[in-house]
Amino acid sequence: MDADLVAALTTAQGKAALAAAAEQSDPSSLAAASALRARFSAGLSSAALSQEHLRRRAVPKFGAAANSMLFTPDGLEQASRPEVSSYRAQRLVAAGVRRVVDLGCGIGSDAVAFAAAGLRVSAVERDPATALVAQANLGTKGIVYCGDAEEVAPDLVADPGTAVFCDPARRDAKGRLWQLEQFSPDWSFVLGLLESGRPACVKLGPGLPHSMLPRELEAEWISVHGDVVEVALWAHADSRPGARVATLLPAGERIVRTDAAPEIGVSEPKAYLYEPNGAVIRAGAVTLVGAALDATLLDPQIAYLTSDRLTHTPFATAFAVREALPYQEKALRAWVRDRGIGELEIKKRGIDVDPAELRKRLRPNGANRATLVLSRSPQGARVLVVERVASA
């Protein structure tokens, strides 16, 4: 969608076209296109129907707020989840920040959260159409500048008390970018923001290798309902230099590793198995959780914990271990058959096997269900038959 069509959607006629698109049962259908073209121009009709399609896709991420927002396809995919944006905004407010500049703001979801938290907001977006989308979403609560972040930022952040938030573009026309030097803004510019002495936060993909993260900065992996969605680098008065943090949203539980994680033992499976949250694993805090659970590891390099004691924790999912079997496919196939297992969940770590392919080979068929965990252990590869333990 070009900038002119985005601008048209913000007019009275554009809003009427969006309302008409929302009434269509299938905005991608020929009937929907015909209905809108009877009232609006072809371009405006197409733009409104495209927005309605994006709004419906956005509901799982943005909830009912999606119905009043504008989107671009890439912007929707890359936008922060509202609970994450709100959490970041509250951290900045707690650190005494009053104004924030959002560099590379995309569709403006983070800028909207900053404004909602009471911060004064200026945002920068390079793509003209996306900048108009961001301004429409931000409304009168801030200003979106269209331009290159590296060129515009110096004037916007002249006040040393201004915080900077940056979400570098990690995609190009060919797909996802994995090299820091390919990010936009340039990685050296991003590091300069973090080292400037002003409050700063940089959002990155959660799978970024630890070796690429500056050791002197706080790195915070954020999990939302069990999914690790990002790692944020922090540099402000409330951050802990060098800390590695796992934060679980929406509840906000945090575990902080400020130095080397404690060592814990390795043992055969015990009565309970614990699977740490992905953010805990990324933050290198598995043994911190293990120590709190009086647990040991199944393998020094595997993020499964085991204990004879059940302790409820937000940082790991607990399973009761019902059986421990050797990893032999023929014996497993017989076990599945004899117990009438039709619904089979397979989890694995440290074992070179595709769970989906293994499930096919085990031929589940029956009315019962089971969860199998494949892992290395002191006695070699093991298969644990487990049941999830309900949270306290």
C-alpha cells in the first residue's frame, strides 16, 4: 500500500470505507470488493478491504484494539505484543524517564504504549506509508517523523534526559537477517545509543547468540504466555550492567543472573521433571531455578531438571514422571500399542530425532493420550512417560 492510500484511509471517506469493509463476512471475496466499489473508488475499496483483513489477523496479538488500528503486513508481523510494549514503557517510567524517541517505530505499537504510560513521544520511520500508519495509530499523542533514524536522531535526542528506544529492522526483501552488520539502523549506531549515557533500550530477536550481546549491558529475555518473543538490551539507571534476566509476562515474574550460575548435580530421573521456560534457558538461569527447586540436571548440557520434591514455580513446567524407558523404537511402539495411545505428545532435548517423524513411526492409535520426553541422562538416552502437574 502506498502513502497516498494510507492517507486516504484517515479521511472521513476512508473511515467510512473501513467501516463498510468491517461489515463484510469475507473481506477477500469478490462480493466484498463489489459491495465497496459500489460506494468508493477502486483504490480506496481495495485499501479498506486489505486493512480489514490485516485487522482480523491482528486480533490475536492486539485484541479488540486491532479494530481501530492501521497495519502493514510486515509491520503487523514485527510489532511488539501490547503486553511487552506496556511492560517496557513502565520500566522507563520507573527509571524516571519523561520523554522517549522511538527509532524505527514501524506501525507505532511501542510508541502508542509509551504515550499511554504518560511519556512524551517522538518517533521515526523511514518508509513513508508506514510512517503514516504509525501516525494514525499514535494520533495526537506524539509525532512521527519520516526519515532515516541515523540522520534524524541527533536532533531529536539532543536533550540528555531523553530516552531512546530502537527496534532495528531485521528483515529485508529476501527475509530475516542474522548478521548484526546487516541491521538497520547500523549496529555501530545502535551501540552508540546504548553507550551514550542516556536511557536506552534496544529490542532484538530472542535467538541472537550471547556472543553478540555486549557483556556490560543488561540483557532481558521476555516470554509471553510461554513464548520467548525478544531480548531487550537496557542501559539506564534501573538496569543492572552485565545482568542476564528472564521476565515472564503477563504476570511480570523475573529471575536475574548477575554472575556465573550455580553448579548443581546430575542424576537419573526422579519423581518430577521440570522444563524451564525458554527465557530462563536463554538467560542462562537454568541452574538458578534448579537450586531453588532442590533439583539436579538430567545432563550437564540439557535444560531438563529433576527432583523428588514438587515445588510450584512460574519459571518451569512441572511433570510427574510415571515411567522411565530405554530409547528403543521397537519397545516404544509396543508400549504405545499396548496402552491404546492415540494422542501422543513428544518432547525432546539432546536426542537427534524429529518428534513428528518419530510419532508416525510409533503409530499411535487408541482413545488414550500420553506425553513422552526424550533426553540424555547419566545412563544414556531415556524416554520418560510424564504427566503435566497443574499450576498452584
